[in-house]
Amino acid sequence: MRLSFLRAAAVVGAALFVGNASAQALLSPERVAPQSRAQTMLSFAPVVKRAQPSVVNVYASRKETVVNNPLFDDPIFRHFFGDRAPGAPGGQTAQSLGSGVIVDPAGLIITNYHVIDGMTDVKVALSDKREYEASILVRDQRTDLAVLKLKGATGLPAMELGDSDALEVGDLVLAIGNPFGVGQTVTQGIVSALARTQAGISDYGFFIQTDAAINPGNSGGALVDMNARLVGVNSAIYSKSGGSVGIGFAIPVNMVKTVIAAAKGGVGQVRRPWLGATLQTVSKEIADSIGLDRPSGALVADVIEAGPAAAGGVKRGDVIVAVDGQPVDDPEGFGYRFGTHAIGGQAQVAVLRGGKKIILPVALSAAPETPPRDPVTIHNQSPLAGGTFVNLSPATMEAYSVEGASSGVVVAEVEANSNAAAINLQRGDVLVAVNDARIARTSDIERAAAGRHYYWKITITRGGQTLTTVIGG
């Protein structure tokens, strides 16, 4: 099966049983199953009526000016791309369609990052057909979330935010969206699983799984509970054909809240607490070697000196099993539990050490940005043209999900249709060397990328692996 992002309208819904005393019982925390035929005939319509006004469609686009890339004159590139021209005169328009949810009456919209990724012009259509231009306040690729601000909008119907940690497997949920562009549609299902951490959708892999029918067109929409509250933002599906097979994933609303808070705080980016340690999955072999009865938790593989973990007493070889009483099954689970905290204060981290459970206070502080980022964008005709680079630091390693790098500079952005994009340079790569000249700071790049060469030798690290490519000059 392949994982498909859902590029279209919002998925919002919530089911609220009403009608009689028996129906009201279904709203209670006891989660009582239907007891009569009358109860099974109850309608979700009241919840849909409450949720639909908060669901919007998001239309994003950018104008692309395509020019002939000199790299396509290279025989190796022509071998792969043939004789077709890399662009057409006059440029073209790239478009993306998705959904969003109103989370503040002043016009804040939550949607998926991949809906507006690389886009410059965004418009939002409300359920009552009003349309607004929107600015992008926050782009958070790590969670696949973004926050938009509607221009000139006030008094909008905002959806109440729920508590995704209160969900249980089997709870009823509704999804409302615009699958395949057919128009706003409501689907119903249950929470199939919680804390899915191996979906491969974003860095903070901790998802709600649902069997409510979600299809392309639902991306960025809302998953809601029985009280018409937002509990998740739909992000992806597992599918062989691209259509729904009953396995959809939503980002928990408790993670969404951190991105909304960043937008309201006006910082433009999400600041999350930094552990200052490297974690790895506890395998059965590791569990057996350290005396655990089952492979669970996050093993501390390394601790950065003077980081929050070290200061709090966390040691190499500890197994983290909980954060503030919430269980941790793997490193992704820890990332979610720790990452949903605000900067400031402490988190109580439970570790297993020598067969004993110890509670350690770990400060919730942001990763240091030392050295400063000092961004540099290359504009010449080298293979690096169109790439923006920043200095490597704990902050940029955290921000761009860098693994296994101790030197070099981080690729922060890659312009579409640029030379850097043509050689498949990606955000989060670490540029280590150009023509065997080591790159230590961004100040080294312009010098390394200058001039003409018979060939270009580019060395990067990606996901902990070193990769080298040679390109004709």
C-alpha cells in the first residue's frame, strides 16, 4: 500500500445524538451502546449543522516562470529527460486544493502544510459562499500544519477545540469535506486506533486512525467528536488506488493547538521544547538485554552535554516510559508528548534505570541557535543555485529534522525549477562539501559555488547517510 496525502476540501464533522432521554444518555462519558431501535435511528444532523459553518475550502496557487536550465544541456541530464524542453514560454500556474477549519472568529484557519506548500496566493471559500484572500501566518512542515489569516474577516463561526487525549478506540467521529471536488460531504466512522506512530506522514508521527471515509479532497479538514468539537485534522490515507479503503489518519488536535498558539503569538514559527538527547526504538533484543518484559519506551542512545536532558539527570541507557504520566511506547510517541508542551517550566519524565522507575524534571526550553543561522541564497548558475542555506546548530537540526550530522550547513529552502531542485537537493539535507572543499559555515558557500568548473562534486548527508553526486560543469 502507498500513503497518499489528501489534497482537497475540509473534513469536518461531529455526531451529536439528540431527541429523547435515551439519546442524551449517549452523550454521557459512560459511552453507552444503543439500547433500543429508537436509539439506533437517531441522527447526526444536529452535529453536522453545528460543524459545517466552520469548514472551508482552501485554494492555493503560484505563478511559475519557467526558463531553460543550463543543466539540461548536460548529456547525462538529457539521457534522463530526453529532448523535451524543461519549460514553456510565458510560465504556468501551479494550483492546490484543500480544506481548512475556522479556529478563531477573527479569521484564523488551520489546514495542512502540504496544501499550501510552495504556494504564494491563497483564497478561502466559506460554507456560505463568501470568499476571502488569505495570508499564511505559519508553515510547519514538521507537523504538516499551516495557519492562514483571512483578510478583512471578523465574527466567523469558529469550531471549538476538543481534547484528543480523551479519545478512545471505538468513539464515533464524523468527517465533512469535499472529496474529489463533488461538494461538501459528510462521512461517519469510529476511531480505529490511537497513537499511530509509523505512518510516515510527518516528523511528529502520532496519529488518530479512523475508518470514516476520507478521500483526496479532504486534506486539512476536521475530524470531530460527538459534541461537534475538533479532535483532529485529516492529513493522509492508506490506499492502493488513491481512494478510501477505510484507513485514514488525522493529526491530534492537541498538536494542532501548539501551531495555533504560535500563530496567535505572532512568532511565525512553532517553538518546541528541546530534549538534548538522541532516542532510539527499543527492540526485543534491547529489551531482553536490559531486563524489560516487553519492547516498549524510548531508549536514550546519547545525551548532549549541557542540554535539558543532561541537566535533568537523564543518562545514556535510560528508557523513557512516560511524560507527565502519559505513556511513551517509542521515540515518536515521546516526540509528541514532549513536543505538545509550551516553552517554559518543566516536564516530569519517567525513565527505567537498573530495573527501577525514576521521575526526572526536564526543563522545557528551546534549542539554542548557536551559531546564528546567517542564511545565504545562491543566485549564480552553479548546481546550488536556488538553494537557501543556514548554519548547523541544535535549533536548525530541530527545525529541519536533521539526523546524523556534525558539520556542514543545512538546506533551508529549495526554489521550484531551480538548479538545486534539478539535482534533487532537499530541505533538511546538510551540505558537507563542494568539489572536496569542506563547508563549515554559510559564508563558505558563495566562494565554493563561484566560478566555472569542468564538473561539480556535491557531498551531502541525508537521514544520517553521506551521498555524493558528480555533475558536468
